[in-house]
Amino acid sequence: MTIKQFQQLIECIYYDKDSGRGLAATFMWFTEEVGELSRALKKADRKHMAEEFSDVLAWLCTMASIAGVDLQEAAVSKYAQGCPKCHQTPCICPEPGEH
């Protein structure tokens, strides 16, 4: 399944409910899921991490749909040539604070 197909699947399942809630309120739900992912990562609970990564991706897709953004097209156009800053794969940009 492609990112585009997954975004379309999430639209079929949740678009009416999520768009009715609006982008701002849906973003709040998204941030709650990111918090749940953070807790799963901290506990190193692989099963829970997989579930939360999935939830975060689904909420990201639904927000993109509400905003009218094709997530696959956006990601490919930004990252197809490597790092958007240094244009290398792998990225060779210095970490923040490095010289």
C-alpha cells in the first residue's frame, strides 16, 4: 500500500468525523497520539510503539486530507532528491550546535 492509498483509506474511515471536528481540534487529537507514542518509546514497548506509530500516521493523514494536501506528493517532492538542505543521501548537515 502506498502513502496515497493509506491516506485514502483513512479518509474513507474517518474523514467525515474528522473534518466535522475541524483541523485545529483534529491537531489536538494528533498531539495526544504523539504523546502516547512518546510514552511507548520511553518504555521501549515494541508492541505499543507499533500501535502508536500507526495511530500517529493515521492522524497525520487525516489532517493532510482536511487541509487538502496529498501527503505522498508533498513528501516525495520535498525528499526525492535527498535532504532538502544539503541535497545529500544520507544527510551531511551538521547537527544544531555543531560548526
